[in-house]
Amino acid sequence: MAQPVEFRKFTPQDSRGDLMRRIQDAPEDHAEALLSLYDLLERLHEKGLIDTANGLLSASTTVVDRLVDVVSSKQAVSGLRMGLMVANLLENIDTNRVHSILTESEEKPPSLLKLGRDALSEDARRGLSTGIGLLNVFGAALRPKNAQPASDLESSKPPGTQRNKGKFDAIKQLPWLSIEKSGLIVARTLAAVIFLMNGLNIIGQTLAAQEMLAHGIPASIVPGAILMARALQLIAACGLILGIFPRLAALALIAFLIPATLMAHPFWQAVSTPLYPVQLINFFKNVCMCGGLLFIASTKDQPTLFSRSIAFSTNVPR
């Protein structure tokens, strides 16, 4: 026969009494901790930190508003975005490759050929482009607020300057390593080498002086004429190489080369003599040089090695 289940009444533990007992025993059980806490509170009070905390709690609304203004400011947002972009960039960096590059730098340095090949790689050019772009961005940020941008300065120039500037827009937009620009610069440099050597007296002028004396030029005038010819060749050669009025420089060298050729290499006077082949070759060599200089003088929009604002605001042929 089944027995009935005895139901018991639940009596909860007297938590209040237990709590009061623990509070009464706390000074004895935690005496060392309480003393340390009292000592800490005393130090905070001496430093004024407790009063500061009370002030912050009293002005909590004002403090929160100020923090919200700081966090939502343009500077804070820009800084946060910059930090996130840098973090993403660091995530994509190949640390193993960085370690290998730093390790290789401690060994024998690479050759100039390898450095040049690395500098022309796609990644290096991409990094260089990024660096130049960042320089432009930071430069624009550093520009004084009252400074006028370059575009506004260009638009404020006189109309005549704008028309002259338009003539050279095409050549200014050519990339530095373009075939057109590099070819013209190299051609001018090659054409100027011999004149530069004459101007620097690397090629002696003794033979030229003897030829001038042989044509009846007074001996007192010869040194000055040689010095003037050297100065002309040196200045014109530098103008050709650097692109400083190269068309005028080419015309000046042609004007010098014609009388010098007729005086130094009269092959028609050496017919049936051993000097005839030499004089004939030298004469037509100078004729070819005149042709190259004439080609330079006839070519518009000559590129320059350095930016020269005066070249774009004058009507003198370049």
C-alpha cells in the first residue's frame, strides 16, 4: 500500500543576520585590508583627487558634452580614419619580405643596375606615386589660409601670358621618360659636346690660332678672338644641354661655325695634295653639324631640364 508523501515547510536562511555577523567580524577578519584602504583614501584626499572626482560628478553633464564635441570634431574623425587606413596598410604588408630586405641591407650592397631595375618596377613606381600624392596633400594642408592656389594665380595672369603659355602645354604635359622629350634632350646634348670641349679648352685652340694668322688676321687680335669664340661656344653649348633658349643657341653656333669652317677647311685649295681628303672630310663634317643645329633651331617647343617660368612668358624663339 502506498505511503503518503510528507510535505515540509521551507524556511529561508536568515541572510540579514548572517550579513550583520559578517559586518561585525569584518574589522577583525580584514583588518590589514581596511587599514590599506584607509591609507589609500588619505593619500587621495591629500592629492585633491577626491575633490576632483566630486567636481567631475557634479559637472558630469558639461564634461560629457565637451567629450562629445571633441570626439565628433573634424580633427578626431580625420585622425580615426587615418589610423584605420594605416592599420589596413600594415595588415597587407608582407612582414617576411620586410625582414628579408632588412637582412640583406646588412650584407654587401646591391649593384646600381639592380637598384635601377628595382626602382623601375611597378610596385616601386606605385609607391613613388603614392608618396608624391601624399606630399601634395600635406603641402596643400600647410598652405597659408590666405594664400592663393596655383590655379587661381594662373587665371589671374595677363591674357598675353595665357596665350603664350598655351603654346607649350603639350610639351609640359609630356612625361619625363617620353621618347619625344628624352630624344630631343639627348640630341641637343650630343650636338653640344664638341662645342663644350672647345669652350673648356679640352680641345686646344693652337691650330685655330695658326689658321687665323695664316689668313692675315693680326697677331694682337688672335688671343681675344679665340677667347670670344670659346666663350660663345661654352655659353651656347650650356644653353643646348640645359634647354635655355636652345634655338637661339643653335643659331649662334651656326653663325660661328660657317666662317670657322670656311677658314679652317678650304678643301678646294688642297686639291691634288695629301691634305685634300682630310680637309674634305672636316668640311662636310661641319656641314653636317650645321644641319643638326639648323634642325634644332627649326624645332619648336624644345623641352627643358629645369622649369623656367621666363621661358613661358616671352616671345623670343626657344
